[in-house]
Amino acid sequence: MNQEILRSIPCSTMLSDHFDEEIGTGSKRGALLKLAALLHDIAKPQTKTIDLDGRTRFLGHTHEGAVMANLILERLRFSRREIDYILTLIKYHLRPGQMSNTGLPTRRAIYRYFRDTEDTGIDILFLSLADHLASRGPCLDIQDWQNHVKLVDYVIKQHEQEHNLIRPIKLVNGHDLIDLFAISPGPQVGELLEMVREAQATNEIKTRDQALSLIRQQLENRHHV
């Protein structure tokens, strides 16, 4: 393969350390990522359909693939944590391409992506790169590839910024909502806290007062509905 293509892939000490991390009974992320790459499209044959216009689809292959992979990995006696890691990669391997229809994804889309994929988000981005190369083969369009690499690099860097915005500072907590807004403990508390975290991650709010104002506005809107 053209070395220029591979050299364009994001690389850093942080990423090397990430893929060197052990999961479960000693398997490293990098090794399990390769196994996920082998299994991620395992359900394509059974989900293949062809539309009237001749377009081939594989609807539901991520879900079906996760079910099939789970059975295989259990037979091979992988640990539950290793299995869950691989199944998450299979389940969400299409998400990187769904973050934006045109151009680079918004901060909100990136936040929601990592919220759903948790600590496998970076791994899935690299799975998407491998999938791109494997599916195109010698027909690889260099511009499409460069756009994909640019997206992955951008998402990783934005995620690091988001991490720095949110992790050190917790603007409000559940006790604040219960004490200041007389909200009963329950799902609504979690929904409001998630709304604040998302607004913080997208840099829409920066202070505790702004967080409280956002919550107050949301509660008023719900009251008027």
C-alpha cells in the first residue's frame, strides 16, 4: 500500500498509549481492535437486500453482527469486558460517517458520539479508517480518503478540548437541582445534568450561573408545553 496513505493517519503518543491499554484479562486495545475489524461486517451476507433501483443495502447488519460476534467470542472464552468492547465497536462502526452530512461535524455531534461510544470512541474512528481502505481497495479515491482522515483527526482533537472543558469543572450536580429547583429525584435530574454537560462541551456555557439559567429556562419551557 502507498506509504503516503498510511502516513496521513493520525499518530501521537497519546494514541499509542491508548491502544496499548489492557482490557479485561490482558488483551490490549490494539489487538482487540483488529479482531473487531475481522468481525464487524459478519452479518452482511444475511442482511443483504437489493432495492428496485439496484442499490445494495445491509440494513441491521450492525445489530445482527453484534449478536453473532457475541456467540463467537463467548465460545472462544473471551472475558465479558473484552466481548463488550468488541460488540460496542461493531454496533457503532458506522457512526463516524453519520456525524456530518457535509464538512466537519459540529461540537454537539462530537459530544453525542463520545457520549454514546464512551471509551471506545477513538477505537471506532480507527476502525472506520481501516474499513474505508478495505472496502475501496485499489479503487481508493485519494480525496475521499483525505477527507475521512481529516474528519478523524478533527474529531480526536475536538474530543481532547471537550475533555478539558468538562472534566475539571462540574458546574452543577443533582443536589443543586433538588435543592434549588425543588425537583424530585428521578430521571429528570439526569436529563437536566446531561443537558448542562452537552452545553458545556459545546462551549455554550462556561459558568455555574449560566448552567442554572439554562436549567431554569428548560424547566419553564416544559411547564408551558
